[in-house]
Amino acid sequence: MKHFLFPALLLSIVACGTVRQATPREGTRVEVRTETEIKIDTVYLQLPSISQSAQTIDSVSVLENKYAISVAEVSDGILSHSLDIKPVNEPKPVEIKTIYRDSLVFVDKYVEVEVPVEAQLSKWQRFRMLIGDCALVFIFALIVFAMLYILKPFKNVKL
């Protein structure tokens, strides 16, 4: 019986505890998103100006280029031929890779808000609460002593 008394007393003390508010807390999580976008764009390359010339005894001379201006001239039985390349912007397709990184921060914040009490307890109300607590302790003590008194004759009985 004395092994039952101590846990019963502990349970009665714990059962009369007041309600406690949860402490404010803050939770943070970060989410990172990465997207890669590939676009094909056109870049213009400028070719340098180049001059070429050739001389020959023959009556025909050909200098040919995609970007050239050719001038042929015969003087004193010698054919002079010159080729001048114009500066040209040549289009060239290029892949442009764009990487978008976006990080989202989620913050969960719990804030404790105090609620004002409209009125304080009067002295009479506080006295009644004290009497109620004392009455509960007295009733609990009566129950424990009654159980000890009732179970005392069964102490000598063996199972």
C-alpha cells in the first residue's frame, strides 16, 4: 500500500498544473530553383579588309572571292588585276545559355500575443479559490486514509 501512496500523490500534484503558453518559435526553409534557357541568337562577325594583286603576261587573269571587288587593267602588254575585299558583317548563329537561379525563403513566425484581463480577482474570489484547493487536498487525504483503513485487514491474506 505504501507503494501506491507515492505515485498517487505525484499524479495529484501533476494533475493540478496550470496551462502554459507555447513559446514563440520561428521556422525558416529555403527553396532554390534553377532553370536553364537556351536561345539561338545571331552574332555578326566583321571580316578584315584584305588586298590582293596578281600580274600575268597572259591576256586573262581571274581573282575570285565571295566578298571581293575585282579590277583588271592592261597596260604595255601586261595585265594587272587587283582584288579588294570589303569589310562585311557576316551573320553567325550562336547559342546563348541563360541560367536563372531563384531562391525562395519561407519564414514561419509565431508571435505570442498577450490578452489583457478585464478585471482582477477580488479578495473574496481569491479566498474562495484557496478554500477550494484546501478542500481538494483534504478530500484526497480522506480517500487515501480510507483506502488504508479498508485494505489494512487484507494485508495478512496471501494469494
